[in-house]
Amino acid sequence: MASLDALVVGLPPQDAERLAGLPCLAGATMLSALPGGITNRNYRVDTPQGALVVRLSDEESSLLAVDRVNEHRNSLAAAFAGVGAPVVDFVAGRGILVVGFLEGRTWVEDDVRRPDNLPRIAAACRQLHAGPRFASDFNMFDIQAQYLSLCRERGFRMPARYEEFLPVLARLRVAMGEHPEPTVPCNNDLLARNVIDAGDRLWLIDYEYSGNNEASFEIGNIWSESTLPLDLLEPLVTAYWGQPDPAKWARARLWALVSQYGWTLWASIQDSVSPLDFDFWEWGLEKFDRAVATFDGPELDGLLDAVGRP
């Protein structure tokens, strides 16, 4: 049986040191890097007690408005709700979170685009949203403002025309604040790869950006992150709310716009500070281009009118 010290040979030194010091990994028999993370580094570790996932983050993630203590607390709440992985260990101040490995297939965007999967993801969201309230709140208007302040302060590059749309964003905030939804515990970052399909159920993973938020943000962000066609937003909204609702559709559509605009600056920050080998700039430009299409398009005034109604 290989020791953990032997298993971590060849890893980045900072990762090897953190992994080797974890008591929950005692007796590990196998360690492998998990693909797909664009904020952290993730490892699967097989132990006599079962397979675990160790998520390692760096201090730079604090620039992205990630609070690791709240992430840990919210991960515990999501596990209690029955949709998140069991939490095994957390080391505050060292960027270490250990959760149980969930057997199943990680979704890709094509899975979200399947109409028969929309009721499944909506049901998983309802289960999470009905669970214990999270330790933190999430509002993309506030997050975007924080990201923008940081980009200006540090001189991080932003897409051309980005600040041109700030007055429109202010209009959005006023209109959407007239009749807000009650907040519920939301993941707020349900990219396709944050959904694990176990066949008879879906798991929702990664609670870095989790916080109490409007359910319509969760729905709009799912639609946006998997670049679903517009005609799939209505069945997703209907699956979540149980009936067609034009006002909820408009609200989800506008939250998708706000998320695209806000996550664009997330990418600007990552482009400047992240050590990961990933093209964050192009990732952000794709979101910004879709936001611009809505900002410049003919539907915005109608959407604003719709969410202004009770």
C-alpha cells in the first residue's frame, strides 16, 4: 500500500504539503487530479473510508468575493438539504475543503440542453432552495460593483464598452428592486459541470459563490451558463415554478443578463491573477458579447416593464 507521502510526489509543492498534512487522508491508496476546475485545484483521494475530493484554493480567490468560511458553512447546509456532497473536513485559512466523492456522471452543457433534464435540474434547485438558509447572502449587483472597483483600482483590463452599460445596470437594479422575490439558499454558480447525475437523482456541487438569493437568479444563471437557446428558458421557468409565468420568465432573463455582465469582470480578474492554464479573457468576452446583444437589442424595455409589475 502506497503512503500518502509517496502519492503526492510530483504534485506542485504547495499542494503536496497541504495534502500530506490531512489526517482524513490517512491510509490513502490512490490520488488523482480531477479536471475541470477554473478557480481551484481538485484531487480525488481513495482512502479505506471511501473516496474523497480535496479542493485546494489560493489566497487570490478572495479577490473574487469568495469567503471560504461561509462556503464551508453553506456546503454543510447543502449536504443537510440532501443535494450537496457530505463535508468531511475544512481547514480555515489554508484553502482546504474535503468532501465525499459523489458517484455519477458530471454533466456537460448538452445535458442541460436536453428538455427532459430541465425538470430534473429544477427539482434539484427546489430541494436546495427549501433547505436551511445559508450563512451568507449573494447579490450580483453588489458583486459586480465590487469586481468593478477592483478592476479600476488594479488596472485590470476590461472589454471595450464595458462601462458604457453601467447606467443601464442601474435601471435594472431599480426595476428589479420594486417587487423582489424572497431569498432562498442558492448555489449561484450552476455551470453544467457543477451537476452530478447519479441516475436516479442529481447532486449540486461547489458552493464557492453560494448565498441566499432570488430563485430567479438561479434559474436565469443556469440558462445563461449553459448557453441554452431562448426557447428553453420558458420550460425551465415552468418546471421550477410549476406553471408558466411571464413575469418570472422576464425576471430570470434579466438576472441572466446581470450575471453575464458581472461574471465578465470575474474573468477579467482571473485573467490578471490566476495561475491556472485557462483562457479567462475569451471566457469572459463570450459572456460580455451575449450581454451586449441584450443591452443593444429591442427586448430590454419590455423585460424591464414586465419585472416592474407585482
